[in-house]
Amino acid sequence: MKTLVGQAKSRLLIVFDEIENITPGTSASPHWETGRDSLLFWQNIRSFIQQEANGRVALCLVGTSPLLLEKAKIDGVANPMYLFSQKRFIPTFSFEETREMIERLGFFMGVSIDSGKIATLQATYGGHPFFIRQVCSNIHKNAGTERPINVSEKQLRIAIEEFGGQLDTYLGEILQNLKKFYPDEFDLLSAVAQGQRDEISEYGRETPDLVDHLIGYGLIEKKGETFDIRFDTVKNALKRVLLSRSSESFWTECMQRRNRVEVDIRRELLYFSRALHLTEWTFLLEENLGKRRFANLQSIEPRVLFSKSSSPLYWTDLLNILKSTTILVHLGQRRKGVLAAMDKVNIDGRKDSHANEITPAEADSVFGALTILEDEFQQPD
């Protein structure tokens, strides 16, 4: 580098694109992600620029995340790139800038989009250059080989509809990045997507740095003293993505808690059954399960029925057994609440009953029911 700078007759600009690929925490390569390569690399770069380049070399770092400039330390050592330069996000475009971009790129591809349709794209995506370019890319792919073409309303509508799924994917990646590295901003975005504008406006006024990335990614904008999601297309997509991600988290926790409490209930019934004569136990079992279900059991031996790992009984079987007031008598007046909770978990706590999606109110209701069952049957720590 010193030799090249010495030979050059002008100042040099070194541009690093997709900087997240060599940034600790975001790189897919272990030696950059958790190793010391990133630290040593940037130490050398910064040292050269400060000591050898004599002001003739400048850097431009380009990527989807400014994390490299925001981490104070790398592997416990001072990050040489921390606050090394200002971070600047590509701003959203005005209508004129959007039109210039579309007309210039469209000229080379033989694709012409009139001002009215450009205005539609501008309004739909709030001037977000990346999203608009992706829709135009869909138009180009769908247009065939005959050029030049004038894009019709139908072609534009189809391209926008096709981009809907892609938009969810792009936003999902942005949300994943926010949740991992900027959790406070992720929580704020979740709140504003659900209509809680006052909270994000308060944070925007009091601690503007907390909404820095949300504005930079073009997800929210400031209108006077208030903040809101920049355009309805992103707001609707964010709701879908957030709901999907919250649903995945809910089902994981729900299944884990349901499985644990089911084992606890079987343990309680095992202890209860051991105190009964086999004849009495057989009668209670047949009476509460019903003759057909009872007849299908290969064994009524309690250790088999209430096995921790291989019990043949379903959740509904346990529910029917517990309906008898002669079983687990100590439940007393609490039995009604226990049965209602088990019924709630059985109906609303099953993934197939919600097409994989569940509202926050439904999630709270199921978790409340699981808490009742855990308080009743779970062994204390």
C-alpha cells in the first residue's frame, strides 16, 4: 500500500463494500465473526492511514449495518474503527430523484415507466430507493425480451404484488439485525407497528439516538414532533413479519411449558393411583375414559399409563380423568379452574388450531392457563 500510494499522482479512496461480511458479530466466517482477524486488519489499516499515508488515503465503508463503527471493543480490545467516521444512511428519494433513477436505469434496459406510475411507486414505498428498484427489477424480469416497452398498469400491479413476499423477507432480515444488535429500537418498532405512536415519539424527542437506525433504514419518519412508520406498505409488512416471529416464539414456549406440565400431571396421578386397589383403579379409569378408550389401552398399570417418556394417554385423557371429584380430592374448589385451564390449553394452545398465528390476547390467555397448571402441579424449586 505504501508503494502504491507513493506511485499514485492523486489521493486514493479505498471502498469496502458489504462491510458486514468482515465485521465481528455479523460475518458468516468464524475468523472474522469471533476471531481476531477483524481487529488486526483494521488496526493495520488505521495505522497506515494515520502514519504512512500522509493524508492521501481515505476510506469509504459501505454495507447494511454500521455496527463496525459502533462497537467500542473487539474481543475485549479497543476497536480501531470505533467512531472512526460518521455513519450516513442512504436517504429516501424525492419524487424527482425517484424518477431520475427509474428513467436512467430503465433507458439501458429498454423499459419506460411514465410519471403517473412512478408516482404510484413513490407513494407506495415512500421513496425508499432499494424497495423501488426491486419492484422495477420484477417488471424487467416479467417483461420478456421484446424491447423497448412501455410498462402498463397491469404489469406494475403484478410486480408490486410479487414484491410483497420479498418485502417480508427483506424486513425480516432488518428486524433480525435490529433485535440482535439494537434490541431497544426493535422493541420501539414493534410498539409503533402496533399503533403505539406516543412511545416512539417520546423516545425520539428525549433520546434521538435510540431511533437513529429506524430512521436510517427508512422504516420510520419524523412528522413535526411525532414519529410514525414511513408508509403503509411497510407498516402492513412489519405487522405480518412481527406477528409471524412472535407466533414462532409463542409456539416454542407454549409446547415446552405444556410438555412439562403434562409430565407433572402424570406424576401426580401416578402417586394417587398407587394408593388404590387395582379393582378400584380399574373402575375409575374405565368410568372416566369411557369404555371404548379404556378398551384400546394395552395396559392399565399406572407405571405404564403415567410413564414420563412413553405414556399412551393424551392431554384430553388426563383432562377427562381429572373431571372426577374422587381423583386428586385435594384439588377441591380449584378443580374447576384446573379443568378450565386444561381446556384452554387444549383448544387455543395447539398450533393447528390457529394456522400458526395467534394474537397477543390469545397468547396471554394460553400463558395464563399454563401458569395456573404450573402453580398447581409443578414441584417447587
